[in-house]
Amino acid sequence: MFQPLAERLRPKNLDGYIGQKHLVGKGAILRNMIESGRISSFILWGPPGVGKTSLAKIISTILEVPFYTLSAINSGVKDVRDVIDKCKSERMFQTVSRPILFIDEIHRFSKSQQDSLLGAVENGTVTLIGATTENPSFEVIRPLLSRCQVYTLKPLDEEDLNELLNKAINEDIYLSKLSFKVEEKDALFRYSGGDARKLLNIIDLITQSTPPNESVIINNDVVTERLQQNPAAYDKGGEMHYDIISAFIKSIRGSDPDAAIYWLARMVAGGEDPKFIARRLVISAAEDIGLANPNALLIANTCFDALEKIGWPEGRIILAEATVYLATSAKSNSAYMAINNAIAEVENSGDLPVPLHLRNAPTKLMSESGYGKGYKYAHDYPGNFVKQQFMPDKLDNHSFWQPQLNVAEEKMRERMEHLWGDKFSKK
């Protein structure tokens, strides 16, 4: 039985590693560390199929150190301690270099499991390399996080995917013997979604479903047809993970409670981590509903808190209530757009000075220099408001937040227009 194409093409060195040039390209931070032979513990954070496991294995090969791997799905505290004890023994009796302990899906480790790693990481018994698809700030305990650098891996771009496609059909021991006709790549790259494993699995599927002695044709119609004939089953740790959550959030954004509940049910039935779903609800409440219904964020956050108190399986009811509430709420992304607009301006104009009248004046010298002079205390004026400049001089009268057409923001706009005049008038 042949290995899957993704395993056959797993890179053996950095030159064969595709993508993540910001980390392993010439002169990049991880490459410099590896080539120096001195690496510290770190966590690789990124979506599936971008090379987290491959990179860890390449590092151990280059450094010629023992490599141990644990999966957070089926390893407990005892497994962690057993590996650490083995590493201690090897170093004591064989004076080997510090081994690497690779933990896949480290975000699924409990607090006690993560605690069991602390001593070994701190005293240098092992070099820890963790891999996670979740934000480590949410899932990795602070003491462990403080002992590890976090490196973010990005989805593969079109250039990376094209390189991987050519590598598969020209260098793979089996595929290189076949005839390929690559007529179109749009669907192949679109369905891959920046995931190397997904791209190679699609190529594998098309190759295996092509009759012997016929050319393997890759075009948009073939890719779409073969994938529809072989839909992937939902797997919380597999390829459909991000597709399902994407459909869930887009159904909420599109105000379709039935579809949102359906995708929620798919995740519940598939064994998805409830906290993963709850976090996405909090984000959706702020990004997609926002000021149109500020209560949505309160509901979503309460859902997250209640889920931790109630547990499973009753927690599914709390998720369902929050999902329906968010899906049926009025929608606005004005706050989301406002912060993006403001960040873009900061990147464009840099660190503009704070106007003197807004500056803090804790010392006599600062006060004499004009810090705070001319500032008007709003509560000293009728209606607790007085017009004055709060923006840097260069951005005075610049507007980042544009209220949208819904009942809640219409009231906000009317009040701002009453206070500031044309700045917040309807565009």
C-alpha cells in the first residue's frame, strides 16, 4: 500500500520546505537559529497543512538530536513525564545534545499537562516545539508561554501552491511516471485554501480516480466533480475544520438562523471543542453585529462563561441560544471597519504628536511648557460636552467611524451630528 502523497513529499530539509519564507528563508529568524545550532523552545501557530510538523522534524534532523513527539489528543501527564524522564536519562548516561519534544495540538493539553512541561523546559532538559491551530494566548498557560517564542505560520500563497504542484507531478516516485495535463489551476488552488496537505490530497484523489494508461487531467471541472463525488467527512482535527466554522460564521453574518444551527449541529456531532465555537461567537458578535445590537457581545460573552460553568452536553443548548440570537440580530461592521481604517492611517502617517492641550502634565516643567494648557473639562459645560480638538493636528476633522443604517446607530449618528455638526452627517 502506497503512503499518501502528502507523506511521500514531506520535506527532509529547509531547501525542500515550501512556504514560510518569513521564518525559514535566507536570513530569516528561524533559519538563523537553526544554522547556528542553538534553538530555544517555541510554539508554531498556524492553520492546518502549512508545515508545522515538517518544520519540527527538519530541525531535529539538521541538529542531529533525539526527537520525541506527543499528540495532545491521546497523551496524558504520565506520557509527558515518561518522555521527560527518558530525556534526562539519555543526557546523563550518553551526554547527547538536548532532545526536542514536539507536541502536536498543544492547545488541547490541559493545565496540568502543560504544568508538567514547565520544569523540563525551564532547566533545559528538552527543547519544546509546540504546534497549534489556535491562538496560544488563549490556550497555553502563561508560565509556559513566557518560556517560549511564538512563530506564526501563514497559509501557502499561489506561488507556494504552484511550486508544490510541480514538485508532486515531477518529483514524486509514483506520479512522475504518469502523464499529467494541467489545464487550469483555479479550482485546485481555491479548494486547497493555502493548505499543502489538502492540495496534495486533491491531486492524490484525481490521480487514483483516473483510469490506467490515461493522462491525469487537472482543470476546474475535474477538480470540482471529483471533490463532489468524494466529500470529506467532518473531522474536528482534519481538513473540514475551518470550512465548517467558516460556514457557521457566514450563516450568522447572513442572518440565517436555520443554517447557523445546522452548522453548529455538524460541529457538535463532530466533537468540536465547545470553547472554539464560543470564541468564534464572541468575535462574530463584535465584528458582524457590533453597534447595531451591542447586547450581542454581552450574550456571546455570557455564553462563553456559562459554557465553562455548565459543561457538556448541556452546553450545546447555551451555544444554540447564542447562535440564534446572533443570527437574528441586526448587523453592522462599522466598529470593525473603524479600527481597520484607523490602523491603516497609523501605518500611513506614523506616530503623530499628541496636541499639547491633551497631554498629561505631571511636573511643573511640563505645565510651564504648555502641556495640558487650554484643555476644556467636558463636565464643566452644558450637556457634558464642549467642542475641542482631540485628533492630532494633521488629522483634525478626519473620520474613521461611519455609522451604518440601523436603528441603534441611527440614534448614535443623530447625537453625534447634534454635537459635532456635519462630521457625522449622512454621507
